Amino acid sequence: MVSDGPANAQQPEPQPLGDAARGREVFRFETFGNEAFWFNAMRMQQGMEEKKVTPKMLLELGVHIDMEAVEPTLRKALETEFKTDLSMQNAPLLNNPKTTAMLINTNAIIGMVAKDSNKDNKLDITKGDMVGLSCALCHTVTDASAFNMPDGGSAGKRMDGLAPLTLNVGKLLATAANSRAYYANLQLSMDGKTVGRAAKGIEVNSTEAEVDAYLTNIDNYPVGTFDETQDGIGNPVKNVPLFRQDLAAPYSSSGQNALAEDIANSSYTSNLDMSTIATDEGREFLYMRAGAAGVKIHDNYKKILAETGVKGYPFVNADMAGKPGEPHNAVGRRVDNQKLKDMTAYIFSLQAPAGKKVNSEMASRGRELFRSNCTSCHNVNQGIAVDAKLIDLKTVWKGYAPVQTDIKRGDPKESEVINSPGDYDDKMIIVDASDHGEPRGVALPLLLDLNRTTMFLHNGSVKSLDELLNPDRGKDAPHAFYFEHEKERNDVIEFLKGLDTGNGNKQVSSLK
């Protein structure tokens, strides 16, 4: 049926908004105290110092450098070194771990935020100050005006909201001296069972070296992805953009959060300070999600923290709120509400990149093919909100063949815990939208920034639009909606790469 979008599209819930200007500072620099987790539990600063992590190494990991935040003399020197072969001889600053500290001290390493922990009114991570993480780490790149590392990060002017698809989160986590402290977000093995990409999961007594081996294996933890759920399943999902989030609800690939502020709160109170999982509220949260298996994750994690000398947790600056498991406060904690609303306003205001300048004839043909084949789910006009209704897994994946597991949730209103062969549904096995009455399913993505995108589907399993739309993937593959003829496929791809919020191929301003 030819149309411009799904019939009877479900509208998103109203989103409370704050001040976007203040929200920019929250997005870029707010940690809500998680620097204490990264210093005292993960010990990332100590690990980076021990491993002598240099700016060049960070760029190779896909981290980005905000050159406007670099001290002018150092900036000029780095700009000169970027034009060389980056060898120690020709780029001594880029190969010096002391330069890393200098860049973090001025908050030039995007997403790695120096905090005045020793209260001396100076920022110096070599003299007692700690480094926390902000949302920008996984949702900001630069314009690469100073440098672009092949298959890595870049240096230039910040471009907030774009997904860093070459960020190696697993390897970055492995730079920490105590990566065991990230236990709950890893692929675990319990009672001889494991679910995820790795053949073997992490155990409660796995060594630091074994955890690091898991994290640094891109077959387990692909570049451009992050395992964001405390479920013991190895289910990294691709980093998503955070521009025009007013069009993107519900949030997360499983549609777990109706409100942007709630998924942000969950990130701050669990992913960025996982020690909340070792609290009584964290235990209740895991019990509701995964019953006895969840409690075992909690107990094992507490044991690991004790064995590795982690004390005084949780570290996040958050108020006790509501009941664990509620979308507004998943682990029974809530960071500053006003700051969450301010950040929501900011990510709602961020403009999407302009679409590619395309061949108008090809794009026009592609548009009509898209209208005839894709609009039961997707809009032609990317300037309007996606359908907030979740797409049933069987609809989007004909090969979905789930079987019952032995996990019984502690919350009876949530969906049954089932698992299908393959990893497309792994994100939804434990964490789905059933905690607030929605079905298990997949949230629709924004069809924006597709010319730059190198990963498709939430698990990042498809590497190009041609692969996505090519029937060679098979009828039982996830998102098996194909264009058999190469000419038609190329026309649709040309149309998709030209999309922006101006509708069709009209150019709009880039992010500032």
C-alpha cells in the first residue's frame, strides 16, 4: 500500500522540558558524582596511568578531542603533530601520557570530565582530582577539522548528538584497573549457562585478565556498541544519536522508556555508577526483572566489590525515590530532576545533520519505492515523530522462534522470559517495556544521518544499507524487507542517504 507513513500512528507521551542552554552543560559535563565510581571502583584513572594511555591511544579507541577546549599553545602544537605520521619522533605530545592528563584537565577529551574532587579550585587529575563520565562520551563526535583517525576518533569542534560509531567501549572499559567492577553489564555465566555473543561468560571468580579479554574481543563487544543493561546477557547495542529526540520516543531499542528523562536517569544511576546494583534497591530491581537469577547477579557483584576493596558505594549524587523497578527510578534513585529536564530540552533542540546531496532522479524513484514498501512502519517525512508503537519481534524478524527459559521474574506483571536462537532479541530477553504495560518489541529508529552510519539494526549486525536491503541475508534474518533488484535497491539507498528533517533531500543546517 502506497502511503507516507503508518496509519493510526501512536503519539509519544508529553515530555517535560527545561532550559536547553543549561541542558547543554548537563549533557557535556554533568557526572552527578560518578567520578567517585570510576576512581574508587573501576579505577580507570589508575589503569590509564599504569597503561600509559596517550592521546593517540585514545583516538585509536574512538574517543574524540574538543580542540576548542585545548589550551592555545598546546592546541597549536597538536595541530602541527596531527599533520605528521604520528610517530614518537614526529608527534611526541600525542604519544605522551602526560598530554592525556593535560587534555582531561581542560575537559578537552569529550565525555571524560575532570572534577575538582580535592576542592582546591583547580582541575588537575595528577593532584587528587577525579574523572567522571558524561553522556557526551557516547553521543558526541567532532567535525574532524583538526584530525580524523581512520576507524577511530577525531579532533575538532564538538558536534553534540551524533553517535560515535567507532568508539571501542569495551576496550576503553578494559583500561580500568578493576574492570571486574562492571560485572553486572557483562555477559555472565551462572549455573553453567550463558547468553550472548561469547562462547563463555564471565564468572564471579573470573580474573581481571579474563574480564579484559572479554571486553577487548570485538566479536564479543563490537566497536560502536555499549552493553547498557544489568541483565547478565552479552547484548551490546549500537550507540545511537541523541539529536531531535523530540521525534524519537519511546527510548532505547526495546522501547523501555516513554520519557527521555527516565532513560537518562537510569544511565546516571546504573550504567555510570553500577555500584547501585549492589544496594538493597539494586537487589530488588534485579529480582523484579529476573527473579532468583537477578538476586544471584546482585550477590555476586557485592562479593566482587568486597574482594576488590570497593567501599562507600553507591557514589552517585541522587535522592531515594519511589520503588525500585519503576521507570522513573529504576534502582530507587533519581538525580536532579531539573537537570534531567534541562538535558531533555537540549537533546530535543539538537538539529540532525543535513542529508547527503543525492542524485535527484534516483532519490525520487527511491522515494516512491519506499512509499510502496516501507511506510507501514516508517515515515517518509523525517521531520515528524516516529510511530511510538513498538513493533512485535515476529513482525520484524520472521525467524524469531523463542523458547521458555527457567527464569521466573519477581514482578508478575512483566512478560515471560523467553529467548530465541540468534542475538537480535538478546536486548529484550530480560529488559523490555512490559514493566509499564507495553508489549515486548522493537522501537522504531530515526532515519537520519544514514549517509554516515556504518551500523544498522540495534545489535549492529548489518554494516551497510545495501546489506540491509539485500535478499542475500535470507528470509529469516531480522528486518527481512528487501529490494531484489540492484537498481531499485540503489535508488532506495540514494533516497535514504538524502533524508533529513527538512523532508526528502532539502538541506538543513548542521549541528553547531
